[in-house]
Amino acid sequence: MPLLQKEDLMLVDLDEMNTVHFEELDIVNNIYDLIEKKESGEDNDEEIIIALDGFVSHTEGHFANEQRLMDKYMFPATHCHQAEHDSALADIKMLVSQYKENRDIVKLKLFFKEELVSWLGNHIATMDMVTASFISQQG
């Protein structure tokens, strides 16, 4: 069962941001599926690591694109939005590094199920919603 459904994510006023959020949802669901397979005894550590590295890369691109849009349209709260991105990306990178080192599947699952789902929903509903609304009014 997927961790997140498309209906779980709020839509913002920019289609390109919604598209990236849905891509991220697919990546997160794939990683969560791999976590559950690992818990069921499957030896898939390398597959999990590849998926986690892909998640980091996608997230870096996602955040860089939002930064580009905020800069282009001179979004007034760019520093707040960017600070959330920086913090989230640091947390994700730390988690990936720790998983590579100790293979703690319980910690990985907890992060995705509890922290990431909460952060993602909250971030989209607040920062991304306001950012997309501001940008869409500039066009």
C-alpha cells in the first residue's frame, strides 16, 4: 500500500510545482515499498540506497527550481522558504548517510512515515501554496 496518495497533497497554483510534487510522491512511495520489502526479509539494501540517492538528487533539483522561480519573481519570503528547503535537505542527506552506514531500516521507515509525510504536507500547504499563489499573480 502506498504511503501517500495524490489526493493527500494539496494542489498549488502552479502546474509545474504540482508535477514535481507528484514525481516526489512516486519516489517516496517506491522507497517506502522497498522498506516494507526489506522488513519482510528481502535483501535489497543496494536497491534502497540507489532509490535514496535518487530521492536526494530529485529533491535538490526540486528545491533549486523553486529557488529559481522565487528569485525570478522576487518572492518576498524567499529566505523563509529557502531555509525550510535547506533544513529538510540536510535532514534527508543525514538520514541517507546514516542508512548507508548502519542499515537501520526501522529509523528509515519512521522518517518516511512520520517526519517526511508530515513535513511534505505542511510545506506544500503553507510555503508552496503562498509561493505559487504569489508567482501565478505575477504573470
